Amino acid sequence: MGTIRRAHVVWEGTLASGSGKVGAASQAFKELPVSWTARSENPDNQTSPEEMLAAAHATCFAMALSAELAKMHLEPEKLEVDAEVAFEKLEEGWRVTTSHLSVRGKVPGADADRFVKAAEAAKEGCPISLALRGNVKIALEAALE
């Protein structure tokens, strides 16, 4: 049996002038401010769906990479992952176009080729990557410290 995660948003006003607050049922985060301006222009200490997607993708990828390294009998000391999600206005409207993952790892016993191979497998197999596949271009940079 799988798990279900929940979030709740309260939005007030129009898209352009309104704002909202988003929180997680787990209480891991509560009442994070969101607005269209924060989403499409300057974040100004607010979040956006794309920033939350970047956080989800980076976290999912880190977990998947850890699992791929374990298959190679390698244990990461540290994985630092950044995800950069692009939200762009195209002819057909606003779209999430890319998620660029960048990872630096400290993995005793690993060589660069094995690390990149594990990172590629993690990029392809992480559930968030699978959810994005076919809609969002996913790029990867991987290097050992």
C-alpha cells in the first residue's frame, strides 16, 4: 500500500493581485506565502509551486541516488543536490519547461564513472522524474568532491 500526502492552500483575490498561503498536513511547513508575482517575477521571501517542485525533485533524486549507490555497495558520506526548475511563458502559455539537477557527492570508494552512472540511473528512476517525464526536460550534472 502506498502513502498519501496532503497540502492545503487558501487563496484570496485575483491571480495578478491576490495571494495565498500553503501548508502541509504533516505540519512540516505551514502558511508559506505565495503569489503570482513571486511565481513569475521576484520571489520577495515567498515561495511558488515551481520552488516546491524543485525541492521535491532534489530530495527525491538524493534518495534515489543513495539507493543506486547502495546497489554498487557504496555508501555516500554526503550528497549535495540542487534543482533548478524553469517556469517560462511560451506561445501556448506558462509552462514548467526544465528541471536541472546538479549533484556533488562525497562517496568513499567511488570513481567518477560509477558515480555518474548511479546519478543517471537515479535521474531516470526517481518518482518525481517519472512524474515529469514527457512534459519537462530533465538535465543532470554529477561530480565527485
